[in-house]
Amino acid sequence: MALEALVLQRRDWHPWKLMGCVALSLGGALPDKHETVYQPLFHVLLVFSMFAVIFALAFKEDILPVISEKLLLSYSLIFWFAFFSYFHRGTILRNALLVVMLIPTMATILVACTRPRLSFTLKLILYTWFLCIVVGLGLFQFPFYQLRLFFQNQEVPWVTPLESLCAGMAFLYLAANATYIFYLIPIPGKNESWAERMQHWHEFTDLMTQRFDDDPNTSRATIVILAAEFAVMVLNYFLHWLPGSLLINLLIVLPGVLLFFRRRSYPGTESNQSPFADAEPWRRLDKDQEL
């Protein structure tokens, strides 16, 4: 988790701010007033969870990535591949969930094909769908039953150091993005007025929509990449060339690889620019801001 916290800051490290998050999360180690027998492993999990939430809110400017409808379409393809590979079993509940998730997916395809000028509301919906995709992929790859080692009445599973390292990094990334989804619900916290909550909500949603690149330009390379990605997933689903988890991890890493080469091709672009965005900087003013 510490390694992932450093990675998510993208070399713009704030050690004192990070130490403040650690200090606040240590409050989870305190016993509850109704807790007669102290449960150390449960409190360790509570400390980790509190750190993830506090870190996500304190470093949201660093964690929230820049996305575009092309990147969102790519991750939507990965999500549906993981959904049918790991989760879908044809039950009524899962079929209902499938129908619900088809709505933002169709909206993503429509936006990617028609390339309209996106409004604030549509940007917010699409960015929320991106966060749901990230959380869903994390749950598919790292299900919650792996947390049973924090409960003393459960058998501790045997894992390698590499598996523990990857699980800790994935846990922080998953918990941070899940925090953003819950933070979008405008419910005032303790000792927080409704006006203060709405002010914080507007600040957060403005930040999210600013991280959405709605450049109407596209490129043939992007179309080729998405078509090849779709073809590989369909063929692998039926022919089983690679394990599903390995293919999903490779496709998730693909945007980062493209970003590496884009940095070399366009050294003047932003370091956190979407790898499926075009060469223009992502920070553009809306019509009202230009006026």
C-alpha cells in the first residue's frame, strides 16, 4: 500500500501530507468502547481502510486520471470481457445488473461514434462510469474473500510475497476509486452543514469533469487499437489462448505503455494525459469560459 501511494502521486510527492494521512488512519487501531476483547487483525484492516479513504480524499488532484471517450471505450471492453469471464452466470440478479450496466456502455459507444460537445452532466456520468469500471475490475481480479486473513476465526491463506505486494497495491487503488464513487453521493458528514457538503461536492465534480478530455478529433491508430483489442478478447473468450486474468492485466497495462511512447513522441504534453487522447493538451476552455 505504501508503494502504491507513492506511485499514485506521480513523482509529485508530499511527505508531510502523506504522514498526516498515516497519523489519522492510526485512529482505527483504537478499541471500540463496546469491544470487550481486542481484535488486532480486524483493527489492522480498519487502519488500512481508513488510510485508503483519507489518502484518496487528500490526494484526489493526483489520483484522478485524465480520460477520454476512447480510453473509456477501451476500459469498457475490458470490463465486459471480465464480466462474462468471471461474474455472469445467467441468474436473474446478474442479468438485471447486466441490463443496468448496458446503459452507460451504450452511452459511451454513442459518444465515441457521434463525437458531440459534452455537457457537464454527461462528463460527470461518463467519469463515474469509469470509476465503476475500475472498481469492478478490481473486484473481479481481487475478490473480497481474500480479506479473510484479517479475521481470526478464518484460516489464513498461503500467499507468496509477490502476491501480497500486488494485493496491497490493488487494495489501495480499488479502495481509493470506490471512495470517489461514494463521495459523489451528496450526504453531509458529521458536523457538516448541507451548504458545506454541496460546496465540496461541486468542487469535486468540477475537478472530475476537468479531467475528461472531450477533444472531437480522433485518429486511425485509435480505431485500429480498439478494434484489435475487441478482436483479441472475443477470440480469447472462445479459444482460451491465455488465462483470462493475464489478458485483463495486459490490457489494463496497455494504456500506460502507449502513454510511455506518447511521452517520447510529444515531450511537451502533460504527464498525466490520456494515452488515447490526441497530441493537443487536454486543458481546454469551454465556450462560456472562453467568453
